Amino acid sequence: MKGRANAASARHCSVISLIESRLTYLSPKEAKSRAHAILAAMVGSVVLSRIVMSPKLSDSLLRDTRGIHTPDLDPVMGELVLEACAWHLKGSRIPQK
């Protein structure tokens, strides 16, 4: 179990670093804080999208969360982070456009 937790922590840190690298207009401390908030919102949307029974609501949660990052991250980055979140949770589906 400890190895799995270490791997998850390493993935978390790499995604945070990836997001931080796009927030160049912020101080390093502010960028890290914003990166944590962005990743938390994205992971939360993936978790919630797996919990709800309605495929339409599930897709809406993911789509709407993609939209919250637009001032900070480009659309490709948002897709990469959501895919990383889904991969981390294994089996989460990301709706096709």
C-alpha cells in the first residue's frame, strides 16, 4: 500500500508542477496555491462525475470544470489535466466532444 501511495503522491506532484509551469505571471507561492486549487477542482469533478447516475450531468460536471481554468491554462492543458485525473482514478470516462 505504501508503494501505491508514493506513486500517487509522485503523480500529484508532477501534475501540480505541470500546472504551475503555465502560471508564470504569478509568484512561485501563488502559482503553487493556484495549481492546487485547479487540480482539486478537476479531481473533484472527475469523482463527482463518477458518482452521479445521470450521464448528462456527469458530462456537464466535466465540461463545466474545464471552463474554470481558461484565464490560467489553455484548453489543451485542461484536457491533459483531466485525462491525468481520470487515469489516476482508473476507469473514469471523459466525454467525447
